Amino acid sequence: MPQTHEGMTIVEGSVADAALVSRLFFDFKPSHVIHSAASYKDPNDWIEDARVNVEGAVNVARRR
């Protein structure tokens, strides 16, 4: 069970999902965003890690 904190909403998804990122910007109207999706989950699937990092950064930058 995920931890909950007052004033925090946990959203599961991928920063590489442009529709999700767009919806979250619309719903939450953040004044600041920290993209910290950099991960290295599977050494045999570095393409997916690169996609999440690069495409995710583009998705966040487009919303600002």
C-alpha cells in the first residue's frame, strides 16, 4: 500500500505518456516541475530507459 500524505496525490504512469502529462498539467496547474524519471530498470532494455528520459523530458518541457 503506498504511503499517503496530506496535500499529495500519487499518480502511477509514465512521463513518456504525453496524454497523461498533459492531463496532469491541466488538472494540477503546477508552478514548478521536477522531472526525475531517470531510471535504469533493465540493463537489457536501455532503449526504454532512454525513451522515458528523453521523451519524458520533451513532454514536460512542452507543457511549460
